[in-house]
Amino acid sequence: MRSDVLLSPAAFAASQGDWVVLDATVLLPGQSHDLDELFLKRRLPGARRLALDDVSDPESDLPHMAATPGRFAATLSRLGISERDRVLCTDRFGVVGACRAWWLFRLFGHETVRVLDGGMPAWEAMGGAVEGGVFVPADPASYRPRPFYARLAGVGDVAAALKDGGLVLDARSAGRFRGEVAEPRPGVRSGHMPGAVNVPYDQVLDTTGAFLSDEPLHERLSRAGARSGRAATTTCGSGLTAAVLTVALAAAGCDEGALYDGSWAEWGRDPALPVVTGEASA
């Protein structure tokens, strides 16, 4: 159900004390900001800052791959969060970082987690209060992860799904998917996986950056082949915007499936893996 995944700004306003708020803002290619500085200047009341690098694997040569359970737990413990807390993930630019954080929490078995629909822009547009200035950290807690690895796909899982006619949804732009636009990372080929379906992540969002309402969201995902009982694997350039599609699937009542964490950064650089160009969207 949508309410099990997304929290509207109005619903958050009515229940602020029930949530631990995490600013999980991330930068997409082409964006350059000092996120820590922005956090100190303006944030949701009571928010804590979750830096993507702190919940990524520092040993991987792929961008921001999911951390080990121990690293994830250490980060959440340091932020004063336990597995019993109700967590609301936000992003100051929209929903991408919040969706990535939501997926990470789900990966490590944390079920009481939501995405602030529309992020900080929607909150401020509603007239919601913000705060700034010195951030006072919460007291450390003890976080116990319960990994649920069915929510994580590796390259072998994706190859098998494509071979067996499984649904793989690619959140990259149509130009990148078709191979008309060069990839932002050097050494990564242009194009897409044979059999993948293109659903650019912004197509599940409205003009304000919030998720589409129920009927158009169902329609867009159904057109791509998603339906109740059919698991999908989501992918993108590096595992960020894929999480937007995973959240959309869950909000629409579909099987949230798995996220291919290596995404195109891994697939596109491996000459042994097939790449095609042209149309394959729905």
C-alpha cells in the first residue's frame, strides 16, 4: 500500500514526533553542492544527516555499492537510530536520495521506513517549518540489521532474469538507454541490456517531483509490464534512481523485487556482457 511506503508532507506535519527524520540527500551527475553545508543552513526540524558514503562499501571500485551489515549498523548506531525506530527518509532536492536510503533500510530488514513524498521542496511548498544552525547529534544507539538479500540483485541474477524473460526496469533517461547519449563514467559503453525495459525515473513522478497518484502510477508501471505477483529488477546508472522505481513499485502494490546495485556502471564496462542500442521502452 502507498501509505506503507510514502508519507505526505501533510501526514508528516500531523505526526512529526513519531519519526526519526534522515536527510539522505544525494548528488546526481552534473550536480555539485556541499551537502553538509546545506544541511547546516536549512533542514527539516530534528533531521539527522545520512551521508551516502557512510552506508556504501569503501572497498568496491563501483560507485556507492551497499555497505556490509556491520558498516550499515555502525552508521545507524552513530546516528542514534535503532532497528525499532520509525524512520522517515528525505532529500532536499526531491526523492532520489530518500528512495536509495529507503531501499538500504529495507535491504537490512528495517520495515518501518517511509519516504517523504516530494521531499523537502514539497514540505516547504506546504509551508512546513525548517531549521538551521548548529546540529546537536543524538546519543548513540545500538542498531541490529536483519539482512534480506532477496532485495539485492547481482550481475548474475540480472543475466538470469533476462534469459528467463524476467522484468528488468532501467531508470536511466531514454537517450542513455538507447545509446544516443554518452555515459557519464569513462569506460562504460552506451546502450542497454537486451530485454530491459526503459522507465525513466522521472516518469513515475509528477511535475512537482512527488510520486504520481495511484491511477497514473499503476498505469505507467503496468505499461512497462509490472503487475501484482510479478517481481521486477530495477537498474539505472549506479543504483540511485533505480531505487525510485523500486519505491514506485512498492507504492503501487507491486512486488518491489530487487535492485541491481552495480547497475550500468558494472554491466556497461564489462565487454563480456551484451549491450544493445535503440528502442526497448514501454
